[in-house]
Amino acid sequence: MSKLKEQMKADLQLKGFKLSTQRTYLREVSNFARYFDKSPEELGKEEVKEYLLHLMNDKKLSQGTFKFYVSGIKFLYNTTLKRHEVVQDIKYPKARIKLPVVLDLSEILALFSATDNIKHKAILMLIYSSGLRISEASRLKITDIDSKRMMVRVEQGKGGKDRYTILAKTTLDHLREYWRQYHPKEWLFEGQKDNAHITSTIYQIFCSAKERAGITKPASVHTLRHAFATHLIEAGTSLHHVQLLLGHRSPTTTTVYLHVSRLNLAQVVSPLDRKSDQSS
């Protein structure tokens, strides 16, 4: 089994998978082998189906986690073992369309107003105004802020892609004030000891600000990214430009924001209001 894992690890590296994905795939293959107490080389189609049903029914994994584990097993048999027939009938669960929670601009501003610490405010403002993922914000370096072009360089975002996104003037003003007070050296937002735990710190900053601002919506740090995209679309920004700023591989992913945008829905009159107008 150890030889098989080394072979699979090499295949994952050659395909350019992120280290975190490599670890997840390898761990899940180990769990698969442990479940039957056999090497996957000795297992076939029926065992794979049995194990996936175990994950679905007994472990009750979320759809996203289950899909991730399926991908690991499919990679093992398709790429490393070259036994495509074992997993060729295994389909990914049908994705459910779940609309994101979006904060109104007034709620966004309330979050900022409820944050007195200049560093904390700069973090939240940058995530919203540039549409960043929390992992992207935590890995930014000082040199990633291009004040001349008013752009933010996002290095190795999701899917291992670099991209540029916009930098708001208001955010830049706060970043400069933050720099004057904190003087970060390499990482834009440094942790107290190192940069390893800054992601959890950002999460705590957001939760505290949300509570102080009195926001009751089930929002998270990622909600700021959703708000960024939705507000851009409502302001008339093309879907293509929003896709580029977010770093989405497919425009289909970006179209979800059309469903939560008021751009077109606001022009629709409810039949109840239409009837009231006719009566008057």
C-alpha cells in the first residue's frame, strides 16, 4: 500500500494538484483501503460502490466533501492504477443550486463602522472591495498592492491561478494608514507569531464586527466576496468582467450572482401592486 501511495502522490504532483488536495486524496485512499483491510489494487467496482454508499449513508458527508472524496478514488483508478472500468460508472452527485447570502451596502458599511482597529478594518475593506477569498487575503504580500495601477495581484488563487483585481481608493487610504501604524515587512497582514493562523484571525474579526453591527443574516467572511460580485452586477458591470475579477474558470459559476442581483428583478412589478394601481 505504501508503494501505491507513493506512486499516486507522484501522479498528483505531476498533474499539478495543490498540496492540500494531494493530502486529502491520499488520506481518502488510505481510508478506502482500511475499510476493506485490503490494498485498492485488490478491490474492484463493487467494493468502490459499497464504500461510497458507506460515506453517503453512514458518514452522512456533505455534498461537497463527498464529491471531493469521489474525485480521489476516481483519480486513483483512472490515473495511477489505469483501471478505468472500476470507476467509469461512478457519477458525481447532482449539484444543488444554492444562492449565496448577500449583504446590502449599508450592512457592509455598518461592518466597517463597527470595526475600530485600523488593521481589522483594512482587512475587511480589502476583502470586500477586491472580492477576495479569505485564503487569498491571508497570503497577500505588500508588493501585491499596486497603487499606481490601482490593482491587487492575487498569486496562486483557487485552482492555482494568478489574477489581478481592482483596488478601491478608500481601501488604499486605509491600507496606508494601517502601514504607518503597523509597518508590516513582507506579508500585508501579519499574524502575531507568524502568518500560519491569520485565516482564523480574519474569521474572528468578521464575526465580532458582524455582532457589533447587529447583522443577523447567516453571513461569513466569504459573504463579502458575494456582495462584491452582486453589487458590481447591480452597478452594470458585465458578467465577463466580474468573472475575471473573481477568478472564476467558468462563466457559469459567476451567473449565480444574476439570481441574487436586483438589477432586473427590481423592474418587475408584483401582480398585487399592479392590481392596486389599476383600482386607484
